Amino acid sequence: MGAYIRIDNFDNIHRFRKSLNISSHITPTTEGELRSEESDDDGNPQYISLKIKNGLSEVVIHRVLSDEILDLVQIETQSFTDSDYPIDEKLFRIFNNSQHAALFSALQDGVVVGYVCLIMRKQTSRIYSLTVGEGYRGKGIGTKLLEAAEKHAFRHGTEAVRLEVRCNSDALRLYQKLGYTVVEKKLQYYGDGGDAFSMNKQILQHRIEDVETNNN
């Protein structure tokens, strides 16, 4: 079972088969600052990066680079079984080159230790998959990956983010703590017959509340 979530059972994957070439660059930021700039039709750079302190090490979160794909495949193999529909190298590259998806990786001491895959949709974007490699879990890296995905979705006009998680997953409380609420139970959602909770977070409302809090 994955460390965090495997969201989708590969319904509608064909819609992501058409990929676009999107350049990705690391741009240094101050600690805790998140920056993003989307590429336009002329191919101007698209980047996003976040630096956080994790004990004595620094964790960097940025848009996945092409040479990190095989690292994601290795983490995928560690985290998910066949019943979780693991993502293979080909599908990772499709996601990474698609205008309908966004992949973020987390690096600690230069090593890729986790990733999140976001499917971009007009009103409600979807966390397709999120996991952190063995030995790096329980350190807040998954939370920061999720936050990066949420901020990316918000900057693209998404009002809400949705995800699915196993009903017996330890991650359920984490998502509730981060503002996600259960909206539906999906029976036999996973390949092994496991049930899932569909959870939703109104990120637009959360951003408005954050602004109001900071202004008070």
C-alpha cells in the first residue's frame, strides 16, 4: 500500500495522451516561498520551486525535470502494488509534457524523495497521485507536495481540489487536517476490491480566509 494515495483507477487516461512540450527550470527562492511562471505559446520558461527546512537538510520542491522520471518510477515501485495501478515511465512522461497535468518532485540533499501528480480541470482539479519514498515519510514532505499542487491549481483558476484515498489509510486524518472533507464513499474502487473515500477541498475559500486572517 502506498505511503499516501493512489487516486485514479486509470479511467479517462486517453485524454492525457496528447502531450505538449513544456520547459521546466529550477529557480532559487527564499525559504518557504513558492514561485511559478507558466510558459506561453512562445515557449517561455515554466518554473516553480519551494525550499523548506527539514531538520538539518533542505527540501526543494519543483516541477519535475525529464531526468527525474526514472527516480519517480523507483519511488512508485516502492510505494504501490499492482492493485494500485502504478504509473510507468511512459505515463509519467505523458503527464510531465501535458498541459492538463502538473508533476512536482521533492528533493532532499539532491535526491528525489517524493512526487505529486495534479490533473488540471477547470473547476475541480484532481490529485491523481502523491507519495514519498521509504525512509523519508513522516517528515512533512507529503504535506508540502500537496500544498505546492494546491497553489498551482489555484493560480490556474481552480476553485477546488479532489482526491481519493483508501478508507483504511493512515493519510485520511492528514487530509482532514489540511481541510479536505469526505464527500463520497466509493465501493471496490481499487483493483484489490478496497474502498475509497472521495475528498474535496475548496481552495478558493481557503485562500480568501487566509487573506482575511493576514489582513486582521
